[in-house]
Amino acid sequence: MNRVWLVTGATSGFGRALAEAAVAAGDVVVGAARRPEGLDDLVAAHPDQVEALRLDVADTGAAEAAVQDVLARHGRIDVLVNSAGRTHVGAFEETTEDELRALFEVHVFGPAALTRAVLPGMRERRSGAIVQLSSMGGQMSFAGFSAYSGTKFALEGLSEGLADEVAEYGIKVLIVEPGSFRTALFDPSRAGVSSNTGVYSKVDETRGFVSGGDGTQAGDPAKAAALIRAALDADDTPLRLPLGDDGVSAVLGHLDQVRGDIAAWEKQTRATAFDD
């Protein structure tokens, strides 16, 4: 039986690549986006397989209605892909509370609301998959990306706990951690930027990296989509899937750093119990 996918952020980037890969496999895709007209070409080319749904994931109150709408027309959702998102660059000190909250709405509360909405049906069928588009920044961070990584760390923590809860119902959770891929993430019109006081030179370097990186990233979203599908179809689907040479190297390097920090203080940290 062909699968039914609900994909947020389906007009570009990984969302679009996954939607196209699902269609090529004969599946049905409901692509959700704030501007669903961005899917007009895919809908026109595959009217029996693709539908566009207007949805702002930051409007968490709309999640349940959106899911029920898809269920009413298709009877089930086999795969939820939480792909909608944007980047944000700014020093921790210079990122405002409103900017931080807005980023959490898109990257954490929106995906959480949609995930809650699809779980009852997946539990009842004892099958399904949740794909969370995180980032290598969901495992590590650096100057200028504290807010962005903070949201991705939160999404990964929620998803890791979720995976342990739903495994007994046959539901898979896959956290995808891309490095630099040729998506619209670094598009200047879409990248959030905090005010710049010029205090933090490393953040200036990150701003330059982001503003100059759009369209030159090495990663191919179509190849990533194919690998994500392969991971979902595997008997032993991984919890985390870093993507791209840079993404894999960054995550492995960070894990080595964490292990090194722990090992350097291991004797002292283990000796923090009460004396008998």
C-alpha cells in the first residue's frame, strides 16, 4: 500500500525534495506551507498524488484541524515530516526574547503540535514514522547560532524521548541532522538576523558565512531525500541521521570533544556521592 505523507515546508529545501521523492515512489503527499501556491507545479504534474495545504506551523492551534482534514480525505497519515524552518544568526546577548520565542514556535512548538495530532492514528494502526528535520546544529553549536541550535537541541530532546515512548507501537522517529545543503535556508530574504552591536567578532564571521553561502552549499537535497527514505525503510532505522561530509564530521568531532571533557574530569565527577 502506498504511503500518505504530510510534509511541512514542502515548497523548498528538504521538504520539497522529500515530497518529490515520495511522489516518484507512487506515494501520496499533502504538502503544507504558508504559501501553498509554491506547490502548484507539483500539484499540476501529479494531481492524483499531491495536494497543497495552507498551514503556518507557528500557528499551533491549527495543527489538529490540519491533521483531521488530511485524515478525512485519506484515512491515515503514514509519515509526518516536520521540515518547515528557517535559520537565525545573532549573538546570544543580542537575540531578543521575541526573536527567540518566534524561532521556538517554528522549530519546536509547531512540530510538537503536529506530532501530537498524528500519534493517535499511528498508535491505532501500530505503524507510522515521524521525521524531524534538525541540523548538525542540533548536536553542537558555535558563535551566532545559539538561538537556532537551542531550538534544534530542544527538538532532538523531545524526539529522543518520543522515540522511546512510541517504539512499542511500531512508530519510527528519525532525527535528520544535515550539514550545508543547497536549500533556501541561507536565503537572505528568509534568514533571521538579530541586531549587530559589533561586540562579537566571531558572530560577524558567522554572518559572513551565512550571507555568502546561499547557493554554494555542497549538499544535494535530492540525494539526502533518497537516504532519508532508505533509513525509514530499513529494519533498524537510526534515531539520528547526520547528512553530508561536513555534517558527519562536525557531529563526530563534537562527540569526541564531549567524551574528552568527561574523561578529563571523570574521576572527580564520579566522586561526588555522600561519604559513607
